[in-house]
Amino acid sequence: MNYRLLGLLALFAAVLGVSHELFAQVTLPSVNLGLKSTDDPNEVVSAIKILMGLTVLTLAPAILIMMTSFTRIIIVLSFIRQALGTQQMPPNQLLVGLALFLTLFIMSPFLTKINAEAVQPYLKNEISQEVALERGVAPLRKFMFNQTRQSDLALFLEFSKVEKPKTRADVPTMTLIPAFIISELKTAFQIGFIIYLPFLVIDMVAASVLMAMGMMMLPPVIISLPFKIMLFVFVDGWSLLVGSIVKSFG
């Protein structure tokens, strides 16, 4: 038994020795992070571009939510789930994913225009960064103007205390964005109110029937939930809902 144990120890030591030799032959790259002074303007410009790129990536979720159709879509989808009374079905991840892909579908003409007129010319060094930013914001401004109510825009123009603009081009983007957001919230809640009505009728009928039968201890939701799901499936609710959302953007 001792000889067998010694043999195992010798084999283990030999394996360790071979592994040490193999790892000793492998060279690992080193990474150095630091700041250094330079007299080359191109290096300074490249560093600024990298910093601005990281800033844009940080703000990308806010831009996606606040300057596109995502706000209206996710609110309407949340309303339909609450109206059905299915609690966490569909789950939040599924609703957010559906809202994201619907946003990409609705915004695809504008994103294509941004890529063709701003991103690609800038990557080819045909236009400056300022021109690329101006061209890239223009399609988003057009989309937001089409969905923003005049009263909401007038409200923020009054708050900003700027001179009354004569054309859309004179409206500052920082004034247009909050006006667009509250317009989207109002539109989404209007759609949610319309969605709630048929399901509210089913809840009221179920509650009335249970009260007439004297079954007051039975929650009406238990009875109305299957009928609401059946109604939603019978009218092909998802296709009707998604179609209405897409059409609401014109």
C-alpha cells in the first residue's frame, strides 16, 4: 500500500513538473493604462472621439426610450396585461423585447436615413462631426414633430422663455424632446383607456352574476379571467393590438 501511495505521489509530481514547463513557455501580453502628453493633434482628436463614443453608448438607452416610439408601445403593452389581469404573464422581459423590436420596425425608415446621410459619410471622412450630428438628429426631429401635440410644444416653449419660433427648424431639440415625451404619455394612456373598457365590462358582469347567486366570497376575477382570455384570443387580440399601435404612428 505504501509503494502504491509513493507511486501516485511520484506521478502527480511529474505531471506538475510538465505543466510548469508548458506554462513557462507561454507568454502573456501585458496591458498598460495611463496618460501621457503628446504634441500630435490627431492623437488628441482620437481620444476625444473615443470619449464621446463612450458617452453616447451610456446615453443610448435614454435616447432609445425618450426619442422613439418605445415609450408608447411599452405603456400600451403594460395596460393590456393589467386589463387581462394575468399578473406577470406575459413576463416583463417578453414585453420589453416585443416593444424593442416593434420600435426598430417603426423607426427603421428614420434609422436608415440616419445611417445613409450621417453615419456612413462620417465614417468615410466626408463630413465633419458637427454636420453628422446635425444630419443624424434631423430624422428624429421629424418623427417627434409628427407625434407631438401643438399644445405640449407651446407649453415647453413658454417654459423655456425663448423667442417664438417661426418654423420647426427654429424649435430647440431640448424643448422638443420633453414635449414629445408628454405627448406620448397622453396618447398611450388614451389607448390604455380604450383597451380597459371591454375587459371592465366582463369584470362587472361576472361580479353582478356572482352577487345575484349569493356567491359573495368567490372573487369575481377567478370567473372573469378565463372569459377575458377567451375574448382576447377569439378576436386575435395580439394582431389587433400591434396593428393598432403601428397605425397610431401614421
